[in-house]
Amino acid sequence: MNVEELASRRPWVGSEVDAFIQENTARYLMMSNAELDQELERLVTTHEQYMDHQCVQLYAGTNIVNPRVGRMLSSTLGSRASLGYPGAKYNMGMQYGDQIEIMLAALLKKLFDAPYVEYRVPSGTIANLYVYMAATKPGDTVMAFSDAAAGHVSHHAAGAAGFYGLDVHDVPFDAARMDIDEAAFVEKARALRPRLIIVAGSMCLFPYSLRCVRQVADEIGAYVLYDAAHMGGLIAGGHFQQPLHEGADVMTGSTYKSFGGPPSGVILTTSAELADRLERVAYPGMTANFDLSKAAAMVVAVLDLLEFGPEYGAACIANAQALAEALDEYGVTVHHVEGRGFTGSQHVAVQALAYGGGNRASARLSGANLLMSSITLPIAELPDDANAIRIGTQEVTRWGIRPQDMRTVAKFMARVLVEGEEPTRVRPDVVDFRAQFQALHFVRQ
């Protein structure tokens, strides 16, 4: 199938992407097995050198893990099927692996002060789907943050919520405060009477008005889901807000990002009824064999947060605030909320209209080894691009970068965005700066 035919079948991908994939596919199919082995080793080594040692990683959706996480993931735990409950596995010989599952569940409950946990989910998106299956049925009305309020695709018609058949409506959002528009929300929720209300998403600058949501949910008989995909590490450390103590029935999350563990997901709830339904969804419903290597890796990450979570979360926020203030001083249009400041989390948002949009600006910055991504803010929009840049400080914090160092990072960004300097001229300075930070912090050795 040629590029034109593919583009007609998959217009959401784009002809340039299809051409890129086809070109490289053809190249790999022409290589011998030995050549492919060598190329694989080269790609892995080059990727690690670039990401871990030469770039300032400010992408909000990633983190560097404790090396012991990697060791657990590479263990043979992951190659052994694990079917059923600890103490009653379908396959024999799991008596040691069973203890890892029990340990993980106990530590997650302790970390988040939650009575019920479901850890047999492969990602934050699938965690959301499990909640939909436990709390709603196809055709039910739900409310979630819009794209402009950084709602995640898994909350929307194009993602898991739509695939499951939910009728999704926007939660009214107050752009001036970057929070729920309480008055409009109360009126809309009473009219729609949704079965589920979803709070938070892909960028969280400040805590949300969960207590208001809880009051309305009690009135109309709705469940409240807090999507902590990005905020799990900070919440675990006692920062930002505590959703399960402020009104959420259930909290989902990714276990990488600020959590700092392997790519996986988790669900926590205070509701015994929801916990029973979630357990049936997870097993025997949607999870057959659970990957025990991820369970072991998650134990390492949870222990890191139990020991360093409060200090780590505070450092992430301090770095984000220092970066935002320095960017503002250097003339970068940082998103600001009157009376609240630039951020109360590890996230920073830069308005990118003046820089050609979030995608274009992020691509230019990547040429200087400054890695981040685009996002949409509830401000004036571009017709073909996200209108903002999203920044996260969770990884640079683990590499030992401190608030006083963020001024240097801000200057690198300003040289590209404000001064218009060619990114390749900035890149050597970024690499030299990054070379100073090669030891991990806030992880147990």
C-alpha cells in the first residue's frame, strides 16, 4: 500500500508520518538479522545517551527511574505467567511471586492512605477504562475536563470513554483561575445528572475544587473520579491536594511521570462497593496473566516515595516555580493566574501563540536538546496547533537540578523562543550544563 492510500485510510496520522514509517520499514526489511541486532544495540545506546546525559528533559509525561526499577523489570519474573490471586494461583510455583503482589498492595495502601487498591492495570488510560466499567454502563452521561482544560483523551469521545459508549459533557472551567467554574458546574451537573464526574487531566497547575464537586455528586448520585496520572508522586508526598480525602470516590494514575516507577497504572478507592466491582473487572474480567516484574518494580518506586516523597514533591514544585519566574523575567509568556501565580505543582505552562504554537515551539526547543511538549490552554487558539507548551520538572529534579539552576534552563529557552537564536547554537551549552547533573537524587540506593 502506498503513502497516498494509507493517508486516505488514516487521515488522522498524516502523509508525512506514513512516509516516515514506510521508508524505515523498507530499510529494516532489507537488513540481515545480524545487522538488525547491531542496529538495535546502537539505537538503545544512543537513545539512552541522548535522553539520560545530553538533554534537559522537561516533558511532563516522563521520569527517570531508580536503576533498581530497571533491574526488576529485566528479571525473569516478567516471563512467568501469574494467573489468579496470591495464595491460590492457577499455575504452580508462584509462592515467592505471591509475596511481591501482597507487598505491593500493602505499600500502595500505606502510601496513599487508601483502603482499597487495584494494581493489575497496564496504564493510566486502562485504569480509567476499568473505572468506567465498574461505575457506569454504556450510554451513561459523564462529565470531564475539555481539551482546553487539559482533559485527557481517555476521558473523551475519541478515547476510552467514547469507545465504551459514554456520553461525555464538558466540566465548566474558569480559565481565569484555572479551576472548575463552580457556579456553572453546579447548574450543568444538576441538569445533566451524570453518573460519573472526572476531575483533573494532563496538566494541573493548581488544586481543583473537589469539595464542590463532591457536594453536587452527593446530591445527584454521581461517582467522582480524580485522574492523578501526572500528580501521583506529588499526592503521595502530601503535596498539591489529597483527592481521596477531599471527595473523590476513586483515584486513577500512571506509575511513571511524577510517580517515578515503571510504565503501568493504579486505581485507589475508599468505596468497598467500587472496589468489589473493580476487582471483578480486573480479574477475571480484563486481566489474565499479570506481569510480576512490574509489581516488583513498582515496589521499588513506592519505597522511594515512602522515604523521599515529601522532600521530592517540594523540590519539584520549587523548581517549577523558579523556572516560571525566570522565564517570565527573560520575556517568555508564562501562563499566570491572578492571585495564584504561575504554578502550584511541577507543571508550568507557556503561552505559545507568539512562538508559532506549542508543537512548533516544542520542536524548535528540541533542536537545542530542551525536551517538552505542547498542550492546549483555555485562551485564544491557533487553527492548526496547540496554543501552549507544557513543562514538567519531575525528572530534572531527580537529576539534582535545583531552583538556582532553573535560571540557566530558562535562559536557554529564552535564547530560542525570545531571541530567535538558532537551536543548534544553543545545544552545546545545554549539553555542557547537563553534564553537571549525572547522579540521581530522591531514590533509595
